[in-house]
Amino acid sequence: MTVVLPESTTEKSAPLSPVTMQLLLGQIFLDKGKHTQAFSMFEVASRSGDPRALNMLGRAYERGWGVPRNPAAASTYFRQAAAEGDGWAMFNLADLYLAGEGVPRDIRKAYHLYVCSSRKGISKSFNMLGLIAESGVLPECGPDKAYDFFLAAAQSGDCWGYLNLGRYDLSSGRIEPAIKWFSRALEEGFSDIFKALEALVQQQPDPRLRAIAYHAARLWQAAAFRPPHQPATTAA
């Protein structure tokens, strides 16, 4: 959600625009933990009205990057960027509506924003739609649709999609496909995925699942003790 995509270029195309450069610098500062400098870059870039910049400024306010956390301000910037067609802004605004942070809680509005975001190619939206479907709170999006949403997320490469699809298969007694999806989550995931995966399968009787839980525990514990801002390395 924080990745800033540069404008498409060819080998001999013109230099990146000033806004794109500001966003890339902001992302570099963010990756290095220099949140104040990152916020400055996003704020300057947002003056252009570029929806990518408005989305990143919203993220800064949502997460408290270099500025006091303010979900209400974040929702304003996400809404502006979403109106310009930014898929990530739609996703981020949906998250706020789902949680009721900075805006009144509105699951139906969150659902429609996730749908719009998924149409913009944001694969994480499929996973969130799966969770909403699974909860059964919306008549138009019932539990019978959850598996299809999780499958779409997984097929799009979303790690939470892998985890939730594996969880569904496991609950239905489909051990082999569950192991396949959990293994993908293990290969491509990050600390929160590893921690959730360990909790999910550590008590399973199948030794293959317990092996996945053991490996997941090692990975998330290693991530927890990694010094701040040290990049993760690929597990052997």
C-alpha cells in the first residue's frame, strides 16, 4: 500500500516528472525510517493534485509518518485521490470505513470501495472482500462468495489470500491444497503472515502442517528481533 509506482518510461524516454521524483524520494525516506523527511516530500508532491501524491499524504496521516496520526485528515486525501481513480486510495479509504476510523463505520461503503479498487488491479481488495463475505454482514455478499474472493486474491499473488484460502481448505478437510497455499504464504510472506500462519496450524496433527508452523515461527521471531530499518532477506 505504500509502494509508489513511477510513470511508465521507455529506455529513451524523458526524465521522470518532479512529482514522481518527490514520491520516489519520499518512499526512500520512508524505507529508511526518516518519516519527517518522507512527509515533507509527500506534502510537497500533493500540491500538484496528483492522486498518487494525495494517497501517500493520506497514508502519512493514517499511519502517523512524520505528522500526528489523523485518520480524518487521511480520509480527506484518500477521497480526493479515489475521485481521480487511484486504486490504492480506494483501498485505503475502504479500510477506514471498515474500521470506522476517521469516518463513520460503513461496511457497505467499504465493500463497494474494495470492489472499485479490485477493478483497478489492487489484489489485496479481493482478500478484504473475502473477509466481508465470510462475515455474512451484507446480503449481497454472503459467505458462499468468500472462497472465490480468497481464490482471486491468491491467484493475484496476495499473501493474505494464500493464508485465507489455505484456512478455508483446511477447515473443509482439503489438506493437500491447504499445504500448497500455506507453503506459498511461507515463501512470499512477511512477519504478520508468519505469525498468523504459526497460530493457525501449530496444533494440527499432520506433521507437514506442524513443520510449516515451526518454520513460520522461526521467520516471524527473526523478523521481530531484526534491528529497525534492516531489510529482510530471503529465507533459505
